[in-house]
Amino acid sequence: MSGIPTSGAGDVKLDGDPNAFSGTNTFDVNRPTSTLTSTISATDFLTKQNADTLYTGSAGDVQEGGNNVFTGTNKFDVNRPTSTIATTPAATDLITKQNADTLYTNNTGDAVLAGSNAFSGTNTFDVNRPTSTLTSTPASTDFITKANGDALYGGASGDALLAGGTTANPQIFTGVNEFDGTTNSNVGLIEQTATTSNTFIQENGTGGNFIEQSGTNKGHIIQQAINSVIRQNGDDAEILQIGEGARIKQTGATSLIEQTGGTGCLIKTTGHFRTPEAPLVGNDLTNKEYVDTQINDTYPSRNFTFFNQILSVNTANSGYSYISEMEVAVTPRHFNPDGSVASHFKITMNAQYSSQTGARMIYVGCRLYRNFAHLTAASNANTNTTQANAACWVTHNARVNFNTSLHNNQMSGLFIDTDPQVHSDGKIYYSIGIRPVAYNTSSGGANANVFKMNCMYGTSASSVRDPANTSQMLVEEFKVL
């Protein structure tokens, strides 16, 4: 070929093997051709003949004349697939709009926009309501719009309106009106919920005005507004309750049932009048629960210990001996909001004792104990620790020269506990402690702490003259009003 060199750096050579093209080469006039029939390697350019052989009719290819089974996801977002087939499609065939119009439009049972459709199933309108612009008078079996309802039933002569009537021109019911609760779970209900002055007025009822409830399911007249009133001004006006569980219930602070008519005005019931609140003034009605509570609150509770056994005490020390046999346990009934006891307790005590005196003076001290500890509020304020029986509730002296055994002594005491304290178990325990002390000693002296209760110290079973007696303690609770 003329003009093509056979050698030289950078030239294309006919016999060059290989020519390495590094620039951009275009074939805009003639395409390159090849008559090679050998197997093409992966990096070779190929002819159309090679491509037809390699890629036409291979497994997995879509073929115009083949039965193609699509297993992937195929989209028709630009053009829809079409068909001009007019035969009836089989159950598994895809269909055109023309097929659907033929198969599903105006069939038996279908609703038609311009047809007279007879709906026999249940149809709901939960998203949009059906509407109508018809203005003709609806027939008796036609459904009506709100505009029809307002025109037919709103404000006509003789109709009662929910928001109708004024004080000067009230709505007047002249017929018999019944609120039938047989199919309504709310039962018959007349309810007044305005802020003030809700009123039922019965006037000039010479034949007897009535609000009558005779059902068996608890009819109610409910007044919840402030200053609600049921007022009867006519002669012989009557509120009569004869039904099972019928109620007039008032829960407002100033609720009132008022009768200002003639002497025949009557509130009559064969059941009960119930007043749940405490009376505020002297002529208020009250209830049995309030009366019972007042009686129970003001009537004292009493707890009593009766000790009738002989008790021998030999402590061999100089301290007080706690007499558990005289103990009274009290459970308080009244408490303040802060949990403290709202009662006072009156303690009355009578104790019989005897001691071994000999030819000496014996001083006997008795202390009141509360919750197993000395109740100092009940004792003398003397705190002289050198005096053995300082700070006692009651005391007694005993001296016998004739016989050291034949004597019997009595101590009695009274105290009002105005600051009672409760033990950890919720009760209050009261008892006494006794301590005999010999004259001129703070330690008791010989045998001074030996004593007996409810008999003479030297009593014996064979004695025909020695008396035996009893000791008592009474605790009474009084509510502080």
C-alpha cells in the first residue's frame, strides 16, 4: 500500500505484530471487517456473525417465537405491554382493559351509577358520608340530609328545642311526656348541669303536682350545680317515691328541696331519708350513722382489771415491784390526723396490800406505770433521790407494835392521762408499781420489800378471822371534742 511505511518508530506497519494503538481511532466511514472463523478469545473484537452465533437463541434468552418463562422482576414503567387478542382470556392469562370492561361492567349484581340499584348487603360510610343536592320534598322511605332534617323538624310550631326557651318565655310542655329507659342503659334521666339556679317549678297544682318515679331500676333526679333547687309552690305539691331504690340525691354544698306552698305540701316515702353529711345547724336533718358515731365518740369506753388472788412479793431489793396482775391494756379508738391519740384516759385504782413491819414504821409508795415505765406526770414532782419514795402517785404508812403480821392496808388513786402514748403494738398499758421502805432508810431495810396483796401478811389457811380482799383498776377513754 502506497504511503504506509514498512518501518519507523510510531508507525502502523502492515507486518507489525503487534501495532499498539494508544490514540483515539474512529471508523466513521468504513467498519473494520474480519473473515476469521477461529474461536474468539475474551479480549478479541468480534463481528456481527460472531455475535449472532454466540448470543442468539442461547439458554435464558427471551425469544420472540419462544415460550419464555420469566423468573425475575420485569418492569413496564415506560410503555405498557399490549395485546390485540380478542379471544376470551383463560383464568391464568393477563388481561387488557378491553377484556376487563367486557368481563366486569354491568354484570348482574353490580351497582351501576345510572341504574336503580337494590343494595341487599351491609354498606358502611365510615370515611365519607353519602351526599345529595336534591331539594324536592323527600318521600317517607327516602333518606334525608341534614338540610332536610332542619327544614322538616327544626323550630316548627309545637316542637321543643334543645337550646330553646328563656326565663321570660319558657318552652311549655302541655302533653304527657315519658322518658322510657327500657331500651336505654342510662334509664330515665332528667339532668340539670347549668352553673347556677337549675330549677323544677310546680305551681298552682290544685289537683296535686307530681314528679313520679315508679320504675324498678333506680330512677334519679340529679342536681350537681351550685344552688340547685327543687321547689314546690302549689298546694298539695308532692314528691312521691314508691319505686324500688328511687332516690332524690343531693351532693352540692347548698342543695335544697324547698316547699313554700300551703299546708298540704308533702315529701312522702315508704323507704328512708338519707343524709350522708353531718348537720350544720340545729334544725338540720341528720342520719343514724352520724348519731351513732356521736354517741360512740362521746360515750366512754371502759377497760377493767379485777384482781382477786393473793400475791406474795419478795424482791430482796430496794426497787419498785411492777404488779402485772393489775395491768389494763387499752386499744385507743380516736386519733388525730397526725396519728396521735385524740382521747384522754381516766385511771381509777384501788389496791390492797400488807407488809412485814415489826416494831418500825413502813412507808409504802405506789407509782402509776404506762407502757411498763413510770408515768412521772402522775407522781409528785419531788425528785430528791435520797428519799426512797419520793415522786409517788399515792402512799401509805403502816406501823404495828402488837403483831408484825396482822394488818391490811388500802391505797386508792385517780389520774387523767391527757397526753397518752401508744406502745409499739398499738395499745396503751397501765398498771402500778409498789415499794415498801423501812423508816429512816433509802434501801428498804430488812424484809422491807417483802409484801403481800389482797390479804394480811401473816394470814394462814387455818385462820378464822383473817380477811382476804380484792384490788381493781379501771381505765376509761374519753374523746376530746
